[in-house]
Amino acid sequence: MKYIGFEIDHEATNIYLEVEKISSLKAVEVTNTILYDLFDDQMSIVHLVKAQTRKSTKILYPDKKFATNF
């Protein structure tokens, strides 16, 4: 993963990551624990984009994973 950057928007922090040069992508599983050690009410919104297809979800503490197929 390549770190693109971040921005702070009131109480939210948006973090941007990118994965390049994947020859074929059919399924993705994301494990996210960012800020879990600081907040027990952490909510993460995950957006996955492949070409023109976007998959999104909320991951609510203590859940850590999101899986989807393209």
C-alpha cells in the first residue's frame, strides 16, 4: 500500500491509501484497527474503488474486518 496523505475534518481524520499494479482483483478483505488503541467507540468508513466500481462500509469497534467481491 502507498500512503497518499490525510486530512482532518472536524472530528474525522481521512486517511488515503492506494494499491497499484494489481493484475487481477476479484475479492478484497480489509483489516482495520487504526485508532482502536485510543478510542473504544472508533468508527471507520472504508471505500474501495476498482475502476468505476466502489464498495463502501462502516467498521464499528470492536469489529475489524470488511470483505467484498468485485
